[in-house]
Amino acid sequence: MWNEWRRPGPTPAQRRRDIGIAVIVLLCAVEVTTLVNSMGAYVFRDPPGLAAQLAWVLALSVPLVVRRRYPLAVMLVVSALFIAAQVNRAGDTLVPSAILFLAIYTVGAWEQNRRVARWSRIGVIGAMFLWLGFSLVRSLLGPKGDFKDAAGPIDPVLASVLYGLEFNIFFFMLAYVVGEMAWSGARRRAQLEFQAEELRRSQEQNTRGAIAAERMRIARDLHDVVAHHVSVMGIQAGAARRVLDSDPVLARDALQTVEQTARTAISELRGLLGVLRADADTDLKAAPGLDDLPELFDSARAAGLEISHGVYGDVREVPPGVALSAYRVVQEALTNVVKHADAQHVDVRMRFLDSALELEITDDGRGRAVSTSPGFGLVGMRERLAVHGGSLEVGPRRDAGYLVRASLPTLLEEKA
């Protein structure tokens, strides 16, 4: 992906900055050209007049206005003008060399087609060295320069040639390398921005997932609490209504059960909704666990069921999440018996295995007419068990009644 990355074009601010840079370069070129002519320190003999020299530096500076928009075209134009200015013996080469450096650098930093950027710069640099070689040969064939102060061990003419070659090699290699570094830096910034955006999106997705999971958990808990307790309350209230005139004592006991069940439901709802408030009271009832199963059985007995409860294996403490899920599974199973089964007896067995907690709830009912609207009890149980990597088995028994068997791994969570 990033090997084929293309740098976006310059922004409006960068385009305005290019205009400012071109103006500054032009002013510097005018000043240096004026100073060189004032001193008479010409690079070439017999230069043209000052006005012609200023025209050359103006022509070299103007293309910089669009150097980042059209880097390749600017480099080619500046290179041609640079050689043309030297052919016409312009008085100064300092600012024109800086302009050429900037044009070569810009191609390396901004040209989107990297193959074109590489070979166009190599071609321009090669052309410049050809021109340099032609100039050196022409100077060697012409009158020798004045080296009256030469004192080194190398022939002054050879030293002059080597100096020119090495300076130009350094000059053009620097322009090439700095351009590549600028382009690599821009790509690295783009990568970091892309990664930061991907991280932001991932965090948003994780946040949305966590919110959805929390909503699902709360929905499951609300379903378990409301479905169980309201079912018991409905049955007891119906029983009280039927015997209100014939057996006031029994009606009063049923109404007391409704009251107690309502208080329990309110307490569990407060404990559940308290996690949604930052200022939740510290005395709210904690999430129910295995120790709260006897109260659940008493509530089911109040609804007219016979409950038998057996615990097998070495009893030990299990993680709070496993205990809550086990409680909710038993609660949902008893709620389904109260609502949908013509049952008299429910058997609840809890087995502590080496690495799991197994629950088995069976009843002796034959079932009632099933509502046309699907419920969420079994779905909620499966989701609860899936969180812990557990399994659920449900279905009618061979003889009569219904079976709910749940297995909750405890070994991994205990290690965690």
C-alpha cells in the first residue's frame, strides 16, 4: 500500500508560501547581481550588461512560484535557463545555483510519480555534468588562469578541475538526497496520521461494542429479575383474588408473598441500575450469587412449587461473574417452570467439577400452550454462558417435564 503512496498536492497555504519564497529569491538575486557588478567580481569574462543579468535572474526566479504544483516542469525550465544563463556569461552563479538546488529538491519531495522523479533528476544531473565537462574542456583549451599564489603539491589546473567536480558532486547529491528525505518524511507523517485515524476508529468501535455488550448484559439482568419476580407476584395475586372471600388468611399470606417479592425485585433493580450512576449508594444490594439461591427457592415455593436442591462435589468459591450467571440460569429456569409448565416438583442440582460448575434443573410438568411471541429467556441464558465459554443444554425429558443443564468453566477464571 505505502509503496504506491502518492503525496497530495500542495495546500493553498503552501502555494502562497511558494510565491513568498520566489519573491525573496528574486530580491536576493537582484542584490547579489548588483553587488557582483559593483565589485566587478564576475564569474565569466565579458558578461552582458546589468539589465540583461537581472533579466536572467528574473527568468530563473519566476518558475519557483509554482514549484510544488508543477515540480517536474519547473526543474526542467530552471535547468535549461541555468545553462542558457551560463552560455550568455551571466555575472553571478550563486543565486542561480541555489534556484537549481531548490528545483531539484522539489522534484524529489513533491513529484507523485516516483519513477519519473528519480530518472528526471538523474537526467538533469547528468546533463549538468555534461555541461560542466564541456565548460572545463573549454576553459582548459583557452588561456590558463592566473595561479600566481598557488602553493600546494597538486598542479593548479588539475586542482581547479577536481575542486569543480567534487563541489558539483556534493551539490547535486545533496539536492537529490534531501528531496528523498523530504518525501520519505511526508510519507511517514501520512502513515502516522492513517494509523492514528485507524486507532481512533478502532477505539470508537470497541467503545460501541462495549456499550452494546453492557446494554445486553443489563437487558438480560432486567429480563431475569422482572420475569421471575413478576411471574411469582402474578400467580400469588391471582391466588389471593380467588380466595379473598372464602379464605382471608390464605389471601393475606399470598399478598404478603407478593409484597416480599416486590421488595426483593426493587432491591435487585436498584442494585442493577446503580451501576449506571456515578453517585450510586454504597449500601445497594450486591449482585446475587450462589448464596442467594435459597431465597430464590423460597420464592418459587411460594408460587406453589416443590423444590429439592442438591449440591455435589467439593464446594468452593467461584468467580463472581460465574456465580451471578449460575444464579440467573436457575432463576430463569424456575421462571419458565412457573410460567409455562404444569409442574409440581422441580429438582435443582449443582455439581462442583474439577474445572467447571454444572447446574441441572428438571421438572415434572407437561407444559402449557406456548405464547406466539418468542421470549428471550433461553437466548439470555446462552449469552450469559457464552461470555464464560460455557454450554447450555435444554429440551423436554424422555418421561415428562423439561431439562435445563448448564456448564460454566471456572478453572480459567480462577487463574485470571
